[in-house]
Amino acid sequence: MRMYIICMKYWPRIQCANIWVSQPFMDLHLTPIVLCKAVNTLGHFMGDIAFTDDIRPAAGIRGYAFRLPDGSGLAPVWTTEPDVENGLRKCPVLAVKFGQPFEFYDFLGNPRSAGSDEAGKPCDYRPDLWPLMLFKQ
């Protein structure tokens, strides 16, 4: 799935990516694998975007910042640790402080909560950084 995000960074030089020929997209019961939903999530969130910057807050954590047509932003951020992806190690924790409202989603499009203080401003957020997390302003 990160391959699609990387291709979006380099748009329009890369105009097509097809991963469906290199790995199966259904299991033995002919049920689509999670990747199918993840690609659908990217299509809904990242349909018309413009790359703005690389995000590298620490070793093993990477992301890209994109601008949406309405002027808001979207930042897919992920861990590059193979042991985390293979379930051999706990996810790293990313400490983030926001001065404005943000929405958080996992790679399946499920909203995640950041919490807020008594004034309604987002608190520090410390998400487990799964293989992919979307931050949307």
C-alpha cells in the first residue's frame, strides 16, 4: 500500500502502479484481503492531492505531507520496521502535539481519537504507529 503513496508523491512522473499481478488479492475462500480495503481507503482520502514535503521525525518512521484541493492537508505516516510489520515487535509510539483540530485514521479508514482538553483543543496524541496511519487536518 505504501507503494501507492510513493507513486502519489512522484505524480505525474509515475502515472500508473499495478500490484495486483504480483500477489494474490483473495484468500482461499475467495475473500478479498485487507490490502483491497486499504487501497480503497487511499482512493477516498487521496483522490486529488499535491505532494508538499517529506516527513521523517525519527529513524524507522517515514511519511509524506500532501495538500488537498480545499487547502487542508493529509499526512500518511508509517513505520519502516520489518519486525513491526511481521508482528515480532511492538509498534513505535509517535508523540504529536497539535495546535489545531486534526482527524486520525488507520489504513482501513477507521477513525481514531486524539482526545481534547477542556477548551476543546486536541491534546498531545501518542498513537501506536502501525504500518500506516493517516493524519488529516
